[in-house]
Amino acid sequence: MGRVKYAARNIMFGYLSNAVTGILGIVLQKIFIIKLGETLLGVNSTYSSILSVLSLAELGLGTAVNFSLYGPVARGEKETVKAYMQFYKKAYRVIALVVACVGLMLVPFLKYIIKDPVGIDSNADLVNYYLIFLFNTVSSYFVAYKYSLPNAEQKNYIQSNVLTLTKIATVLIQIAILLFVPDFYLYLLAAAAVELIQKVFANAYLNRRYPLLKEKNVRKLTQGELSDIKKKTEALVCHKVGDAARLQTDSIIITGFINVTMSGYVDNYNKVINLIANFVNVIFNSVISSFGNLIATESDEKQYEMFRVYRFFASWIYGYSSVGFFLLLTPFISWYYGDRFALPAAVVGAILIDFYFKGERVVLSNYKTAAGVFEQDKFLPLIQGAVNLVLSIVLVQRIGLLGVYIGTIVSGLIANIIRPVIIYRTCFDRKADSYFYDAFRYIGVSILALIICAFAGNVVLSTVNLIRMIVMAVIVTVVYNGIFLLFFGRTFEFKYLYGILKRRLK
């Protein structure tokens, strides 16, 4: 099966996964608010962010090993693959222990992180909730590394399918608990039980599918192989630390400097954004392994052409999503959750500006990962993380919630400017002038479409109901895509994508 077919299969299963789990997640969120309240919603969001920061203990090792597997898997070098997987297994057991220890050390500080936990009388409850989250995170390290083998074979859909079935079972059980026995302990324990069963099943399934995982006669990695992993991991440490400081701290800052309830309000927006964003990201994340194979087997010119197509498509989809979100997100939140959950327009605008530029960064980051370009920009995420923390903490105390997202935008733009220069020089031996020229064109077209759609929105959304939101979504779809095709329909990138579509339809 070729790269395009593997990517298409990964995308198809990814879409199915996100359609089902995303919709169920939004339904669950609404029932959660009704049955358990806004404070526990904020606690749920904040603890998820804390555990995401704790995953720093992995320090990029998984990404480094995954990259190292592309070549041996493509060449069928079984003994080398076994050696990498054995190393990966031992390393992840150590990481699980580190995460458990650091997680337990944070317990005494939870009462300082969770500000104004209205309705939660006991600090013991806050600790117990957190320990359940911690258990789920630690136990995942004993199985997660095994998915690197199907992913290196461009079969990302295997992991996607397992996680989808788990998510469906978890959400349905949690909905039943909220409807009949609304208790946060039961809610969390149900998720922990289902996920534990999934990990046991996944472990058995992957062992059976890849018998080499259980073979005993495994050679050790050579000094050269270990040196390569070490070099890439050292660079990825900076990436992981910086990304966590920039991407995983917003909820913690909001909880600590405003209150835990506001973190729940923001989480409502993030649920809807992530539902759509996950559909978009399926496409871009599904082709990472295909890019890894492409880079291992094709010329630099072919790689450059595919990068241009990849980036063009990302700008198109993220631009369309950003315009649609800007016009429809707050009306949907007000209609579905209630007017009191709506955030100020300036805050929503800031969230969506970062969302658009994040699309550019997804392309750069994914290609960089597939190409193994980790060392050249290893200090960039640390700079971004420091800028985000300083700006967000200073501005949140001066202008409130908007300040958090101004810090996020500014820190993100640093990568949007510097990373293309590094990738074009390192991977393509070119200057990045054309990249920035295209960036301004794509942004300009998106702004033009937004202005036109906003005039229509003033009329269509003068009152908000489901029918009017659907009509507005159709208008955004027609106007944005029509304008984008008018400007870019004759480009090489569009013609390449159109050619793939025609072949798939046949």
C-alpha cells in the first residue's frame, strides 16, 4: 500500500474517531455542567493541564525513537527494530516512575493552584480527584510505546481505532453515571476502569500482531544508534519544556489568578474548537509517518513540493475554520450552554488568532518531526515558553483573561517567524522568502472572506437559533471557499490536491 493510501486510511479512521468522540464529548460536557456544576468542570480542566505538564518527563524520547524507527521499518531490519523497541520499553518504565514521583510531590500544592473551589468543602476531595488523574497518566506509559511500530508502518489508524472505542465506552458510561448517580468520584473511576481495560487489551493485541515485541534474543543498540537518540532527545527536551510552558499553562494561570470557574468557561470554548480542530489535525497528523517514509526514500525536490501542498492545504482549512469560528462560536455557546458562559468578543478573537497561526505551526512542527530536525531550533520553544509565562502572568493581573491569550499569541508568533527559516535552510537548502510571501497572501484572503461573511452575519444572526446558525455556516462555506479558489485555484498546490481527489473518486 502506498503513502497516499496509508494517509487516506489514517484520515478516514481519524475522521470517524473525531466525529463520534467529539459530539459525545460536547453532550457529556452539557450534562456535566447540569449535574455537577461549573466548579468541578474547572477542576477537571485544570487537572488535565497539570498532568499534561507532568508528561514532560517523557522529554521527547518517544518522538526521537519514532523517527529512528522509520528507516529500519521501511527497510525491514527486524533486529534493529527489536533493539529500538527494547530500549523504548525500559526507558518508558523509568519515565512512568518519574511521573508518579513528581506527581505525588505536587499534592501539597493543589490547594494553592485551585482558587475559589466553590462547593468543594474538603481538600481531601481535591487530592483524591487528582490521584485518579495521576493513575491514568502513569499507567499509559506501560503500553503507549508499542504503538510506535504500527505508526512507523504508516498504520496510525490502529491506535486511532483503539482510542476511539475506549472513548465511546468511557463517555457513554460517564453519561449514564451523571444521569442516574451524579458523583464526580464515580465519574473519574469509570474512566480509569475503562482505560485500564483498554491498556490490557491493547498490550495483548500489539504483542500478538508484532511477535518481535516478546522475543528475548534482542541485541543492544549500538553506540551510534544511542548517540543519535541522545542527540535528538537533548534537543527535544527544550521543545517539550517550552511547549508545555506555552501550551499547557493557560488553564493553570486562569485558575490561579482568576478562579477555577472561569477555567471551566474557557473549557466549553475549547471543547467546541477542539471538536473541529481535531477533524483538521487528523489530516495533518496522519501524514507524519508518510512524510517520514517520503523523506527516507525521495529527492529533496519531491519533498519540497509535498511540503508546499501540505502547507497550502493547512492554510486553506485553518483559515476557513477560523472565519467560521469567529462568526459562530459564541452564538453556539450562548445557545447550547447559556448566555452566562459566553466570553467577551476580544477574548474569543484572541483565541482564534492563535488558532489560525497554530495551523501554520502544525505544518512546520509535523514536517520538522518527520525530517528529524530537532537540534537546529531546540532553544526556540524555551524562549516561547518564557515569553508566554511572563506576558500572561503580567497581563492577566492587568487586563484579565484577554492578557492570558495575548501572551499565547505573541509567544506563538516567534515560531511562525523563525521556524520556516530553519526548515527551508536545513531541509530544502532554500531561503524562506516564498513561505512568508504565501503567508501574507493566505492571511489577506482569509481577512477578505471574514469581512464579507461578517456583513452577512449581522443579518442572519440578528437572532440566534439552530436554523440560523446552519444557514450562516453554509454562507461561510460558500463565500470562504469561493474566494480562496478564485485566488488560488490555478496554483500547483491546488491542482495536485484536485488530482488526488479525482483519483480517489474513481
